[in-house]
Amino acid sequence: MQIGDCSLVLQPSQPDLVLNVGRVTLGEEYRQKQQKFQRDKEKKKVVLAACALLNSGGGVIQMEMANEADHPLELGLDLEQALRELIPSSDVLQAFFETRQQGRFFHIFVKSWSNAALPEDNCTKPRICSVSSSLYRRSGTSTICLDLRQAYDFLKTQKRKAQNTLLNEESEHSKILRAMHQDIMESNSPFQVFQSNKIEYGHILPFPESHSVEFKQFSTQKTQEYVKRVIQEYIPAFANTGGGYLFIGVHDKSRRVLGCAKENIDPDSLQRVIAQAISKLPVFHFCSTDAQVFYEIKVIDVFKNENLYGYLIIVNVEPFCCVVFSEDPASWMVKEQQKIVKLNMNEWVAKMMNTDPDLPEAFESQLTLSDHPAYCREQVNHKTQLQQHLFPVSPGRWQYIPETLWMELSSQHKGLEELIHQQVHPASWGILIFSRSWAVDLGLEEKQGVLCDALLIAHNRPPTLYTILGDQDAEGQDYCNRIALTLKQKLVTMGGYTGKLCVMTKVLCLNPNINAVSLEMSSSQIHYPWSYNFVGTQQMESFLQALMIVLLGFRSLLRYQPEKNSYLSNFHHHSHLFVHDLPVSGKATMAMKIRDRNIRLYMEAEEVENVCEDVSGKTTMAMKIRER
């Protein structure tokens, strides 16, 4: 997979996102001996992969060591610093990245990005990771690229200004800015120079650089390339900071006009280059206009000894109503099609400015509404209490959940109980959550021949997904890995889990002709650090709360016909069912599918009673089933 001049390969059929960046020289001593070009190329690949994984639920960067060494090696200071620059300054490197060498391969384990509040100032971290915001502003006499916190604050400010402005054909805010800019600029010295038609070589301008004035001078003959680079940085900076003047052909220290030699430039061609460069600048509007950057170019003849020597180019930039970027921000992620893509400006701003509550927060707020039906309020008034009710953590003992399903499975499949006990025996205690198909529960295709799936959450072990097959199947491991990867990503993006997370996989084959025999199929050979294990009840409960949110979203249950959904197969054992979910999430559809299935399989229509109520615009539905 090519991204610019970087080649990244997303390893297929893995239970985690594994990005292979190829051969990389490791160790500070060895990296210092490299050519700078090669060192920077390797660093770019690692940084790009890290950014994509941070934004995609975490994963593993895999690289092959390009250098020989007879002892374990560290990353190298330049790689460490590049990774450190991706994360908030308040976090240490190991909070997001851990490393491990396995033979010739070196792995960087990447935790998912988290935008939790910073403890020292209660400010929110940026919602996504980016290598660069591509947002420039003026700060004194300097032009700076905003870091993510600064970019987020600037976007919020511009959005607030736009929301407070009455919009006509042209926004009032934009008109006011332009009028103020015009009044100020016409009363100062840069404006007087801008009105000139000629100027003497060596003339000292009567004003210095400032937040609204920048001097640039160059001696290269590659004028157009130089001007394009200057335009891309300084025009957005002035537009985002009240406007200003860019002088090309003035020495910044002495303020002397040196001009651009006429032999090196064609003024008409250069004006077209400047106009094209400005027209390509991405602009984002919070207001209703589609205005572009307002600017004016002036070419002033520079005379030396009464002869035309060259030209002074001045670009007058007006303040912009919203936001001007130099280019699309440098931020990547792995999309659903398992492709690594760079976010465009609109996608990046949408993710940065997403003010909707995260699903876990919204889920909890719904569960704490005082107007819930009385019969469910006591049990679901808080997500922690709901987790303790559905998936209680009991240190020192094993739990098989749901118990009724486990009893059915163990009675239906001879040898299953012994096989499961063999797998969990190394752990001292934990929870096994069974399903006839975790794939269906997560919205994936069901696979024939799968007896059941079980998710192990155990003390001092990482979460592990077991797929139990009735017979050996060459595609069983890919199936299990696909479920594990989907589960991990949903736990992070939907469930809001913020800890270090991997879901290990193991495929077991239960031979019906031989009592308690398993044939384990190979799974990931990547060995995760100890920090990915559950070392206490708090970690396990946080994981289970995220899992509860994923499962109670009911998204997957709406994607299949009820008769194909094994998750619904146990509902007939309950005399009362209550369907609860977020607004506009398909609760009614879910309840009707359960009702229709149970009517068809277990009872008659007159034995089903629907109870619906609408409270403050939020619909809840319960279903009472009287079994025959």
C-alpha cells in the first residue's frame, strides 16, 4: 500500500491491526551512522503508521531490523521523539507505545487514542491524532503551525463567531472584518508602499516586520517554486490572523528593498502562479457563505541607477471569516475497508469538532433518566450497576455467562465441558461469556459448523476469544480473527474502552467421535506486553462495561432475520423481556423481531402483549411473554 513515498502493508487475517513498515534500522548507534535521507524516510513510515493506528483503535507496528546486532536494541532517539510528538505532552511515551523485539522483528504496540480530560487543567485532549494541523497563524513577527490543542481552540473560536453572526449574502462578520482591515491598512505605512508604482533599490522601508507584515528575500533562480512554498504558509497565516502584507523582495533584517531580479522572473507569470497557489488553499466555513480568500497582488518596479533592476511583489491578504488551511491536515486512519487513508480537511474538522457525546456517555445519560419505566429503573440506573448485574466480577471463582446457554451447550456437545476447563485452567478466576455466534452478535456473517464462541475475561490474562468448531475447518482461524478484530474496534469506538487492549484468538475443534479432544489452530505469533493483561477487577469491570454497551446497542441484531440470529434463540426462556436502547436506535424493530420469532417458534399471537410508552419524546418498548 503506497502513501506518498511511504509503503505500508496491512497484514491480513490478524486479530489486531498490524501494519508492516518494512525494514528499519534500529538502535541509536546504528541510526546515527545512516544517511539523513534514509533515516527520515524510515521515521516517516513509522510515524504515519503510528498515527493511523492511534486513530483506529490501536494495533501493532511491525518492522524487520535492517541492521545486524548480537544484542537487543532500542528504537533510537529520533524515532522516540517522533512518536512522543504525536501524543499530548502530559503523557509519557509508554502510555501509548510499548516495544518488544522478537528475533529479527521489532514490534511497537500502539494504544488507541483517547480524548479524556487532562487532569492538570481539565481541558479536553484533541479528538484525533495528527502529525500536523496544517493551520497557520501569525504570532508576533513569526508564523506558527498550530498544534492540535491550539487548532482545536481556534476552530471553536471561529465556529462561535460564525454562530453569533447574522448571515446574508455575505456574512456580517466577514463585512466587519474587511471594513476594519481596510481602515487600519489604509492608515499605515505598508498601505502607502502598496500604492506605489516604483521604488528605489536599497530603499529602507519605514516600518519593521510585525504580526501583519512579513519580509521575504531569495537569491534562487527557482522563483516560482519558492513563491509557492511561501504562499502556502504565509497567506493562510495572515488570513487566519486579521490580514496582512507579504513583501517578496525585502531583506528582513535591514528592511532594504532588494527586489527580484528581472532576469529571474516574469511578473505576469508570477502573478498567475500566486493566484493559482492561493486558489488551491483549502478553506472551511462554519458560516453559510462559500467565500474564498480575499487578496490583492501588486508588482512594483525596482529601479537601480535609474534602470529597471527587478520587481517587488506585495500580496495584501484580508482577514478570513472562518478557517484557511495550507493543505489537508496530516492525519491518517484505517477505514472499514481495511485501507489506510489520509483524512481530508472536511473529515478532519468533523472529527475534531464532534461535540456529540460519546456513546458511553450518551448510554449512561439515558440510563439515568428519572422517567424510566418503574420496573427497570432500579436495575439500570447506572452503567456500572448494569454491568454488575449482567457481568458481575467475582474474584476467586469462575462464572459461565449466560448460565442457561452454557448448560445447553455442554449437554448438547459431549466433551465440551472438559475442553473448556482445559483452556481456562491456567487462570485462577474470571468470566466466560458464551454465544452461539459472536459473529452475529457483532453484525458479521454467521459461519456454518461453529458450535459456539466464548469470550474469556480472566485475571492476569488478556481477553481471549475461543471459537469451537464441530470439525476442523481451514477458514476457522480467519473467522475467529475477524470477530476478534471487530470486537476490539467496537469496544474502543462504540464502548469507549480506553485501556490497552488486544483480543487473542484460539480455534478449538471438538471431535464428536473422541471424548474431549481439541485440535488448536495457529493464531497470532505476536507476543503482547504484560500491560495488555487484566491485572485487577477495575480493569475487568471497565472492559465489561464497554462490552455491555456494545452488546446492548443491538445494532447487529437488526441486520439479520430472526431465524438466522442465534442470539435470539434463548429469549423464549424468559417470561419478561425489556428492550432498552438509545433514541432512534431501533428498539421497536428489535422488539417486534423478537415477538415475531417467538410467536412463530414458541407461542401463539394472543399470548404476546406489547407495552409501549413515550416519555419526553423517547420511546421505550417492553414485551411480556406468557409461555405455554
